[in-house]
Amino acid sequence: MARLVVTARLESVLKSRVTALIALNGAFVLGVGLTVPAFATATNFEIILENLSFKAIILAGMVMLLAAGRFDLSVDGVAALSGITAGLLMERSGVGPLLAVLAGLAVGLGIGLINGIAVEKIGLNPLMTTLATWWAASGAALGLTGGSYPYDFPDSFHAVGRLQFADLLFPIWYAFFFVVLLAIILKFQKFGFHTYATGGGREAARRQGVKVGGVGIGLFVLVALLSAFVGVVFAARIGTAAPNAVDGFALQIIAAGVIGGASLGGGRGSIVGGLLGLLFLQMMSSAAFFLGIDPLWIQSISGVVLLVAIAADAFLRRERDEAGAGAI
């Protein structure tokens, strides 16, 4: 009985993760803002939102993949190769922006299918599979540029990443759209239920009629397409397609998802929670600039925060499993 009570309390803590992160982010803004007033200004938070928006787009899909018990390390390579593919087609082949963007997205679609089929149908390890496709995509991006990054893009392409609506850049609106859409699907739609069921227990999900392999492939494709979209939009925003433009995105996004309540073992995950975790990490980087702290120390602190989140997740899972065994 005591074990069940402990587990129930831990579940209650997990369910309040969003509330806790809201409080944490609020306290962080207040604390740093009192120390450095410039941090808490609208101008700075617009910059934070812009930097966060590109990661948030991929985060929405990654949280769903985590909830299904998988993850994808190829994000950086997919984004780089997609942006460079679109950029090279426009600059060196005279292809119009629309076809170039579609070609960039096609790169993401292809890599997503490779990841999904390799993991779900062939049974390869997702860590090594997506690490390999990240390496291959990153190498292809470097090889295609030959050290000369494409930058001569038409104005209509630049508009994809530079135009504003209601004083906010398009990338922020893109992030809003994908976060809301995928949060609704994960929370309220049948595919969302199948995603959680797949992560909670693949064999049990199969017995309930869930096409576990199809769910996994679909989510790998989703994350790759979102990564490709980010790569294209990022190139439009900064005015060049660089192989290292989004280096480090994958680990930050996965970390944010776990901090926000997603389980590396699957079965749990909240896009809103992941977004709040991402906001916290992004604000730490911004605060480091204002406080004159070396960003490398912020990276170290982020690693400690992630380690604590993973340890809490492992402890919760162990308590749940032991409580379930005791009840039997």
C-alpha cells in the first residue's frame, strides 16, 4: 500500500510538471530581470522567441516520437542538407523557390523513411541508425557545398524567413502553428492515443490493433520533415545555407522534451511541457549573455538539469513497475 501511495504521489508530481515549469520560468525571469533589467524587456524576449521558434517546430514532432518510445539524432544533418539542397538548386541551377523548397522537404521525407523503415521494419537500433543518418546527411551537406555556401537567393525565398505579421517574424508563427496542431493531435486524436500506446507497451498496443510499425515510421518521417522545413526556413532567414547552421539542435530538443516530462522509455510526453523546457534552456543562454557568463558553463548547467530530469524519470518508472508487481 505504501508503495502505491508513493507512486501515486510521483504521478501527481509528473502531472504537475507543466505547472512547475511555468513557476520555474517565471521565477527565472523575475530573478534575472531584477539583476539585469534589460533581460526582461520585450525586445529581448522577441529575440528569445525567434531563436526558440526553429527548435520548437522540431520539438513538437520530437515529443511525439519520444512518447512512442523512440528518438531521432539526425535532426541537425537533415536540416543542414535540406537547406543546402534548396539553396544550391536556386543559386546554381536556377530552380524557382517553390520547387527548391519542395526539394528540400523531399530530402527530409527520404531520410525520415530510411530512419523509420530501418528501425521499425528491419529492427535496427534507433540510436545508431539516426546517428548514422545524421553523419551521412552532414557529410553530404559539406560535400555538396565544397566549402562555398550558397547565398544568392531571390527575395521571394528570403521572405519565407524574414517577413513579419503582427510585429512577429514568420518563424515564430510557423512554430505556433505546428505546436498547436501537433499538441491537439497528440492530446485528442486517435493517432495521439496510438502514439502513447506504442510507447507504453508495443506488444500490448499490437493486441489492441495499433499498427505499431506504421506509427513509428510516421513519426520518424514527421520529425525529418519538420527538420527539413527548419533547414529551409533558417537558410531563408540568415541568407545563406550552411552545413553547421543548426548544430546542436537535436540534443537540445531531446533535453527540452525530457525536462518537460517526456519519458525516454516512451508512454509519456507533453508538447506544452517540452516547449516550457525549451524556453527555460533558451532563457538560460540569454541570461548568460547579460550576466557575462561563458556560454559553455550554461551548456554544463543544462547538462546537469537534463541529468536530474532523466534520473527523476528513471526513478518514477522503477517505482511504477515495482508498485505494479506488488499489486499482482
